[in-house]
Amino acid sequence: MACGNQFTATSGTLFHDSHLPLQKWFMAMALMCEAKKGISALQISRHIGVTHKTAWYLCHRIRKAMEEANAEPLGGTGKVVEVDETYLGGRITRKGSGPRGKLRLRFSA
């Protein structure tokens, strides 16, 4: 080019400056998109045959690329969103001197 800058098909994309073959990038993207509950970098590393550090880097860049630029709050600005049957996490324990069968949630930090 006349300006002296190099240009490739991956310039300006999430694949820029990556020594990893595009085939591995596409396999990682396919695994991330088809995973119903998400997929960890450790699983990606096992499936496509790269180190955990490389898989973490791939996942990080892919998630950043999938991020919406001007995302609005769920339901719209100033709207109330109702949620039913929410799982908050933690363990259900049966302790204390309360009525028999009373359940208390204990959250671990």
C-alpha cells in the first residue's frame, strides 16, 4: 500500500494478531454458540487441542466481539421486569429452632 501499512483479511477483526489458525477460532465459536448453558475455557481447550491460557484468550475475545455496543436495560429504560422461579444459589439447610421442616437458605461467599 502507498501508506506503508500492511493489510490482511484479518486486519481490524478479532482474529488480528493471532497465530492460531482460523479453523480453531471457528471451532471455538461454534462450541460457544451451541452450548446451551455456556462453555468453559477448560472445555474449549480440550475440544480444540490448545492450552487453557489460549482457550481463555479465545473465549475472552469472542465474548467481547459478541457484546452489544449500545445495549439497553432488559425491558427498556425505567421499566419493571418481573421474574418467576428464580434460583439465587446457595445451599438449603434444615437448622435452627424454628418450626419443623422450615427451610433456610445459606449463601456461601
